[in-house]
Amino acid sequence: MEITSDGKSGYNVKMDDEETTLRLVRLNGLLLGDWRSSDKSGLPVHMFLTIQMEQDEMHVSFLGSDWLEEKIQALGWPRYEKLDDGGILLTASSEELRRDLVPYFYDERAIQDEVTLQRVTD
């Protein structure tokens, strides 16, 4: 994985032959990321994550557990559509997502995967 500044407010992320973007924001002491890629249809797909930096390591936790999916379906918000594969597609506005999802970043049950990346230099 190669992460480089886009010269604006985010980062370009390259993994194998796929290129994605990462936008960061700090809210209530958390560093949050919006990792955006395109699926096969060309539609943007967003993955939300928390990031913790420690010297040459970056700890990334992805929002999106089965518990969170069940919670969203039970509450009926943020707005979503049920997918054929059983998953959900959030269709809420950016404002709604910030308001409704940010509190879940503080709940460990909402985290699906945690990954640690190690800095590699040439």
C-alpha cells in the first residue's frame, strides 16, 4: 500500500492496481477517515474508519460490524437500502452520517476489523 498526499485536503491510496482516496477529519479527539473507492459499476463506495498513529505504525479500525448493521436496521436510521447480498447501503446525506454515525466510533461493538500498517521506506 502506498499513501501520498493529494496536495489538497486528503490522500491518494494505491493498493496493487487499485487507487482510492482518503479524507481525514478530527472530531471529538478521534481521527476519522472516509476511504472512497469505486465498485465495478463506477459508483463511489465509502468506508469509514478511525486512525491512530504511533511512530511508524498506523492503526486502522473499520466501522461496519454485524452489530452496527442490526442496530441501523432496528432504528431505521441513518437512511439505508437493503442489498441483495444481505448488506446495507447507507443513503443518508453527509450531514446525517456525521450526526448519526460518529457516536458509534466510540463503541467497540461497531468496529468490524482492526489493521496495523507499518511504515516502509525505500
